[in-house]
Amino acid sequence: MSVFLVSGAKAFDASDLRKLSASLPSCLSGPAAAFVVNLDASVSVICMPVSLAMASAHQWRFRQLHIAERIRAGSNPNANPDSPEEKEAREKAHKRFSKEVVSKDGINHLADDACTFLLSQHSQPQIADAARVLLLQAAVLLWSAFEVLARDVFEAVVNTRPELGRALLESVDGKRLFQVKAIDVDTLARYSFDLSKRMGSVLSEYRDMSDLAAIRGVLGALFPTADRLRSLLGSKDLWTLSQRRHLIVHNRGIVDRKYLQQTGTSDEEGKCLVLSPSDIERYAGLVRDAGHALLQEAQKTLAGI
């Protein structure tokens, strides 16, 4: 658990997010669905080593049971797979295996086999390094999922209610982030000179929402009364995640002075960033909750609540 991430953690439960997604207007349902898929994909990738080890343990245990049943049946190892003896041996092995995988002892036995395999492999330097890098990439995937959602929701909301785009540009954060003085003719032509339902798309071209400061400013101006969303966006963990993503993507995960100044973490300058499975689990829950809060606020805003 200190080097590999196991699926099934509470932080990976996206059932509330899926329930909310089903009730969203069409302009938000696409971004919400993509967000859920991106989260699920991130978790699948992160937990792949354990998933593969468990699958191998299942396969090996079934093979043991199958061999035992073939011996009891007196089946020839070279017998036709469709022979009555072979079919009976497989059926009995499947029944025994089905009972084992739902029993506490059976589950523990399989988990022990998987752990033994993973830890034996982790003793090899190249496997240990791959496990470390996988956790770093998990942070990138999780941040990217939220970044994409923030941009897509911003675009969808302002496209639907263009007056919010004007309010955003007139706000303190909007003036600082966008600095739009005029929209050029090429941009107008691209949208057939009709921006009535395209203001969000146009404004998204003027501002790259890849950093948390910009996301906070834009969403804060769009949803000024969203206390829960503001609290989640202002969390230290989300800020650290965004900075770690930047460090991993742009500096190969090598800790530098700027990163330490921005985050105040105890990471050692010049060393490669190291994340634990518990870090990723915490980030996954935070990203999921922030996405849920964002979609809720967008839904209420479009409904005029």
C-alpha cells in the first residue's frame, strides 16, 4: 500500500457525480460525462499493477484447482478438452473457485499471492522506478481531468448565458485575466459573425485555464456565491497538485526552488519528486469533489437559481 495503489478506495467512488451528471442540461452533460470518463481512466491506469497482479493470482489459483480436479477424475493430460472427464473437471474447478473468491479466507489468499508478486517485482530497480513514475503520471492525469472540466464548463455556461461573459470581463479578475479590447475579424468570421451563443468559445481562446490561479479567478467571477466551490478551489492540496503537475510536465519532476517557494513542501531541491499512493488517493477525492461542486453551481446558474 506504500508503493502501489489499490482500487476500491472511497476517494474513487464517483456515484454521486454520475447521479448529478444524469440531471444536467445538455450543454453540461458532455463535459460531465468526459470528466467521469477521465477520472475512471485515471484510476484504472493508477491501479493497473495491482489489477494485473490480482488477475494473475486468480488465474493461477483456478489452474491449481483445475489440475486437482483433473487428477481426481483420472483425466489424461493430453485428453480432448471436450471430453466428459475434462468438462466435469472444469465445472468442479469453477464451482470451487467461485466459492473461494467470495470467502474471506479465499480473498485473503489471493491478495497475499498478489502482494508477494508485486513486492518481489518491486525489488527490481526498473520496476520500482516505473511504480514511482506511474504515481507521478497519476497526478498529471487527475489535474488534467479537472482542468479540462473547468474550461469546458466555463465555455458552456457563457455560451448559454452570454451576459455572464460581459460581467466576467467587467470584473476585477476578468480584466486582469482576459484583457480583451476588441475581437478581430477573423474570429468573428469563424463564428459567422454571430457570437450570441459563442461568447464562451471566444473568451476561452483569450485565456489558457491551465493554472489554478486563472481557474479560481474565472470561476470566482462566474459563481460569486459558490462558497463550497471556492473553498475547494482554495484548498492547499489542490494548489499543491497543480504545482506538482507543472513540475512533472515541465521539469521532469525534478524539484526546483520555484516549486518549493510556491508550495512550501519538504521535498528536497534537485531530487525527483516522490508521491505516495495516499497522496494520489487524496488528490482523486479532491478533484472529484471540486468537479461535483463546479457542475452543481453551473447547473444552478443556468437554471437561474
